[in-house]
Amino acid sequence: MTSGPLAGLKVLDLTSVVFGPLCTQVLGDQGADIVKIEAPEGDTTRYTGPARNKGMAALFLGLNRNKRSLVLDLKQPASKDALWKLVDSADVLVHSIRPQAVARLGFSPEAVLARNPRIVYAALTGYGTGGPYEGKPAYDDVIQGQSGIAMLMSQIAGEPRYAPMIMGDKTCGLVASQAITAALLARERTGKGQYVEIPMLETMAAFVLAEHMFGHTFDPPRGDIGYNRVLAPWRRPYKTKDGYIAMLVYTDAQWRRFWMLVGREELGLDPRFATMAARADNIAEVYRIAGECMLARTTEDWLAVLAKNEIPAAHVRSLSDLLTDEHLAAVGFFKRASHHTEGDLLMPGPPARFGATPAGIERLQPRLGEHTREILADAGFTKQDIALVLAETGGAASTG
């Protein structure tokens, strides 16, 4: 039994790639029993990146701990019957199947909620229902382009670029995990489940526009769209005498201290820079001058003096630097584990801390179909019923 805040909840996970698996990994880290339902060929991420064994590649390992794997072929009758029986006792069903496809399989939200009125049915889609994009396929790159991220990158790179991470899928996965837990809380209060839709485009548009609506927050607009501070050309790691530093001088008091540190006290009285409102109107020039001043000292010199003056600053780290970061080491961020087939693994632990119901890694990543027999037996299936499911999946589920 797990000890996380979601312990005792069962989640049927019909998602794949990144968006859904990150969502359900968060729920699993927090104690939910995640039943990962895969087609006989398995999640595509099982084959993405370096691997010690087929079907257990790096990307899959990063997104699928704290889950049990059940293989079903939902185009076949015994597998469909198995899923319906699992629906009867589940708290959540989450899928990333396009709406028209899930309806053809017979597992529309109306059908599932009619079968189990207490279930939270979460649909992770590319686009919300009711619009012209409804039902279209969507992946992270497409959503980064549609949501404005790629074009924002053009102001840095000179042409549209994708952020160098799977930003859309991961952001939407976190939003989905929050939406599901909110629906579970509503169920505790009302006794009723509900349909929850988490569309990628709408989620990322809201994410991007939280600050970038800016002048268009007002109707009619009172300025341009786009938050000028984060779009300023000098808003980047500052070059020092021997490297780079990440620094954000923000408050009036911090700027006054900074101008004194660099011997430009008069700029603290300059009407263009004296207040937050004035700096907002002249932010590109503020950052340009600050950037020129940073060239005078080494990175370590700056870190020492900025810390003394309570101005936020830090090293600019590479991905490999994170593996040896002293703070992450001190808080036990990275977890080591010995997988029964994949050997020694290193992974980030759950970042959120719960004082009374700690999150954790109770299960390592499952082999394809590893828990098929176990899950079906727990649900009351006979050996004959299980044999029918195994026959439908062509043996893909026979490893459990």
C-alpha cells in the first residue's frame, strides 16, 4: 500500500507518448494505482531513445514509473469486456484517444459515466469540442506553433523555433493532473463523477497569454500584445568576464543597490529607471545597460556580491550540471533504483512534498503487459477469461 495523498484511488490510463503519461505519473507518484492500458505493440515511447532491452527505452522510463501495465486490444470483444469490468471499480479513466476514435470503440464519456456515475472521465485532446479543429490530431510541435511559442522564439533566434523541450505536452500533462484531482474533490463533495476535457491548444494558449495579453487585457487595448520585459533583446543570461550568469534585478530597492554596485548611482535617480512602471516602459534600455555592466567582473565575483546585496542570481547550468548540483543533491532530488530487468536507474523524484502523506516511487517502470494477469485476477476474472484476453493480444500480455 502506498502512502501518498491519492492512495486508494484507481486510475485507468489509456494514454501514450508524453502528455498523458506525465499526467498519470504525477498521480502515481502521489499514490494512485495507475493501470496503464496498452495496445499489443505498446506505447511508442517504449522505443524512443537508448535502451538496455527492447521496449524499455529512456523516454518511456522517464514517464511511466508507479504504473502497472495491462495489454488489451480494444478492437476485440474479450478486451472490451475486460475494460468495462475495470471501469466498474475505477475512480478515473483518462485517455488521449481522439474523440471520434474512442466513440467508435464504445467508450465515449456518456457510455462510461452511464456505467459508473462516480468515475472521473478525463479526455486529453488536441483541441476542445465545438471548434473547427475538434478531432484533429495534435502533437507538441504543432501546438507550440499554434499557441504562439514558436513565433515568440523568433524574437530570440531570428526565425520561428520550438522551445528545446516538449513544453506543450508536459505543461498540459501537469494541468491535466490538477484538473483530475479537482474533479475527484468535487466527487467527494457531491458523490458524482464527471467528464473533464483538457485540450492542448486552449491550455497552451492560456499558458502563453497569462502574461502576454499585456496591453490587450483592456478593451480597447492600452498597448501592444506581448509582455515587453520578457521580449527585450537583453533579457538573457548576462555575459560576465569569464562566463554567464542568470540574474534578475526586479524591485526598486534592488535596482538602487545594483546601480551602486556598478558605480552608476545616477541611474537610480533617472526618471526612466527610478520606478517599476518607468522601467517597464524602458526595459530594453535598462537590460542593455545592465548587460554592459556585467562584463566588468567574473561570474563568481558577481555571485558573491549579488548574494550579499540580496539580488537574485545563479549559475547558468547545463543539463549535465544538474546531475551534480549541490542543492539538488542535498534535498535528495535524484533517486537511484535497481530495476529487475533494466538494471540501475537514475531519475528525478517527485518534486512536491507532502508532510503527512509523502509521495514516492513505489513501483518501477513496467515491462509491456507485465501485470496483465495480476490486474485481471484482482478484478475477479477467471483463468478462462484471462486466457481469452491473452489470445486476443497475440501473447503481448503473456509476460505478466
